[in-house]
Amino acid sequence: MAVTYLILNILTVSYPLFKSFEQKVNMVSKWPAMLPAIAITAAFFIAWDAWFTNMGVWGFNDSHLIGLKLLDLPIEEWLFFITVPYACLFIYEVLIYLVKKDVLGPVARPISMVLALLLLLVGAWHHDRWYTSVTFLLTAVWLAFVIWKRPAWLGRFYLGYAVSLLPFLLMNGVLTGSFLAEPVVWYNDTENLSLRIGTIPIEDSIYMMLLLLMNTTFYEGLKAKRP
């Protein structure tokens, strides 16, 4: 079906967008910080995406796309870097509202240190695999930056990321071929560890972490500057 990826984007953002106008979380009031954060992060990921697509690290199945492309990327892929971060930042803010105590705050820094070290080692060891090395090393570097900044929101980020993994696994499962005769997005397994969660390369979970961590970093930074 030529609209599979477009439908996934719409389903991802429709509920969070609809609920954004409710007064409890009041996401609309946070748009001045959220939308620039999403745009800044999307610019980086789109450039990376175009590079890897051109290299054949991954690619897209035209039978699931409407056919519009920009910089050789399907328009649906551009939308992915808007709809997914918006939905995940919505989850992040809802959890702040619902879970009053920052339960992961006390352990967020040591978790980050261990994770950054592990990602650095795995990324360096598999330097010959583009998806693994670039994703793991970039995430390790960004984690190191966040550790250095010592933000108060880091525990909240990990809780939001953990909850966001559930819809992420569902969406990415469909994108990578679960429930479909052929995947929307295919991967060159010589450029990754060939370890999968169902049909999802393990690297996607780290890619997702970096995507959300960058969005949250910019979002919280811009929010702090607002009067």
C-alpha cells in the first residue's frame, strides 16, 4: 500500500496533537520551545539520513511511499523526524505531570556514564559497520555532553525514553517488516550488528535514544530561556 508510511506518521502524531490543547499538560504553551527543538534536531538527522541512504546503509521500499522526495529522501521520512519527536516529547511532559517524583533522578548520572562508556567501546570495536559505529559513537558523545551539563531533567528523560520505547517498537516493527509482506525501510546488515528485536535492528533503539536526547536537550534549553 503506497500510503503505509504516511499513515504511520499520522497515527503517531494524531493523539498527542489532539490532546495538546488540554489544559492539564498544555502542550500548546510549550510549542515556542518544542518546535524549534524539533526543527534543529531534524536538520541534523535528515542530513545523516540522506548520507546513509546514499551509501546504501538503509533504503526505502517505494511500494509503501506516496512518491514525493526531497534530497532523495521520501517526504514521509522527513515527517518521521517531526511526528516521532513530537509524540515522545508529549509523553515526556505527560509523565512529568503524572509522576510527581523524579524516580530515576538519583541514578540518571551513573546510568549515563556506564551507557556512554559501553556505547563508546562497542562503536569503536565495530568501526567497520557504519550504522553501529556512527550511532553508538554519536550517542556516547552526546551523553558525555549531557553528563557534563548536569541537567536536572536527565532522570525524567530516561523515564520518557523507556515509555516511548513501547510505541517505538510498534511503529518501527511495521516499518521494518512486521505484519507486512515486505518492509517499508530495509537495512544493509553488513553495516549493523545483525542483532534484531523482532524485525528491528538493535541500533534503532540507540538511534531513537539519540534522537530523543537531542530533542530534549534543545527543548529544555529553549524552555529555560523563556520568561
